[in-house]
Amino acid sequence: MAAAIAVAAGAPAFAAPPALDSVAPDFALKAVDGRNVRLSEYRGEPVVLHFWASWCGPCRESVAALDALGLSSGTAVLGVSLDGADRSAAIADSMHLRTPTLVDAQQSVARAYDVAKLPLTLLLDAEGHVRASWSGAPADLSALTPQLERLRQD
Amino acid sequence: MKPKPHPLLRVARLLTVLALLASPIAAMPSEGDATGLKTVDQDVQTLKKQLIDLNRDLFKLEEELLYPASTQVAVFLSMNVGTFFALDSVTLKVDDKEVANYLYTEREVQALHRGGVQKLYLGNLKAGSHEIVAFFTGKGPHDRDYRRGTTLKVDKTVGAKYVELRITDREASLQPEFVVRQWE
């Protein structure tokens, strides 16, 4: 899978995450704490959806920053780890992540989202439409935060 | 009784009405014309109702086209009490082929506890004998991991076939019970 989902420049050109304004595909995944989480249950509030893996260098920085953003702003931040359950749980534990870490070990959700570059961060509005995305590099918080604030006020 | 127009014809009519309402002339009555505003509001409400009806009709039409009664098989899941079993997921196989794999959130389990019935699978099967296998995973009594499979042989005839998977409590043994029922 590491070959299929490349970090930054090595990604195939044909794959692309959901386009802006499209509805993010719904999914249900198990979180490292054992809960099952379904994306559509977050309808009604903006969501930051973040795909990452332990073998992706820039992901760690991004995961930590988005977790902090989720805690400080009360925003729903869902991290989707492409590692196995044990590894995902170990990383979430070592990084003291407080926002949900979902395990996509089969990478079925990653395929549905055409994740070609990691990290992939999507900002979804209250109706589940993609409003912004950052692929292959950590999300630009200086751009994400004001957009998120606008969505929260809508 | 007046026959209902075809859903596609109704779509065309609704689009025409929507286009008219979207035009500045229709949407902006002259100043102080409260009656005009009221009429527009009534039109919008009527339109909303028509859209809901149309959506329902289109959904039914789609189901009839994609899943005709002669081949239709639907599998539903329900739960009665369920205190001895915390549902986590259900995997459904038809003739040894996985057709559904559903992960339940806490909210969905609560909805089932409140009497909700979930349509787990809708598909087509030829007339004849088929095997439906459901695997339930979750937490059983004493919070132990619990996995149980249940098999049903169905004889598909010309009519639609409905199968209900029901999770109940067996009070005598303090164990969950997985019941499969068929409806014609």
C-alpha cells in the first residue's frame, strides 16, 4: 500500500481527493478507543478530516497541529490512520492525541477518497461538502482556521 | 381517481415552476404587495411538498426498476431489548459472497434499541434455493467478545423475499439469541 499511497511528489497524477464542493463520501470506521465512528453523524457541524500514516514524515507534525486545533476550538477533527489498529493506537497514545483516531487498515476509505498523497486534510462544512483540501503537505493552519471560523458562523 | 402523472413528467413540470420562481419577476412582487408575497410563499410551500412527494416516487421507481419483485431480496435487522449483546458489526453473505458489512455506531445501536429496523441489504436473486449467512460481532454477557453466525436457506419464488434478522434476549440462559424470519 505504501507504493499506492505515496508521500508528496511520488503520487500518480490521475488520483485526486474529492473535488471542492462535492460531498465527502460517508464511511464508518473503528476508532482506537473501540468506538465506531460514522462521518455522516457529524452533519450539522464543520469537520476536519485528516488522513495520515506512521511512515509519512510530514504527517506527524500535521496530526499534532490538527489535534491541538480540535481541542482548542472544539472542532470535530477526525484522523484516519492508514496503519493497523495496534500501530495506530500506539501512535495515538505516544502523541497523546485527544481527537478520534480512526483505523483504516484495509484502506477502503482511503480508496474511496482517492488518497494519493499524505497527509491529506479536508475541511468539510456542516452538510459534508468539501470546502478546502491540502494534499501532500500539512494543512496551512493560517488558511484553515479563518475558513473554519466562517463555517462555524454559517 | 385521476391517474398520477409519470415521475419524469412531474420532474419536468417542477423544473419549469422552479425556473419561473427563480426569475426576478416571479420572485419580486411590487413594493408593498403583501398578497403577492403570500402567494409566492404558498407556492414555495406547495413546491416543497411536491418535491418531497416526487423524491419518494422516484425512489420507489428506482427500486422497482433496479430490484423487480421477481428477483428482489431484502434483509432487515432489528433488535428486541438486546441487553445481553452490544452490537458492533454485521457481515452478510449470500451464497458465500459477502454483500454487506456494516459497522454500527452507538447512535445506530440506540436507534435499533428504540425499535428501529435497518435495511441491511437489498439485491436480486434468481428463483431457486439460496443460502444467507449473517455474522454478528459485538460484546456478549460479561463484556466478552462475541461472534455468532446464523444461516438461513431461502427458496426464492416469483415474489419479493424479505428476511428479518432479529437480535433478542434469551432470559432463561441470559444469552443473546439471533432469530431469522422470512416474509413473503
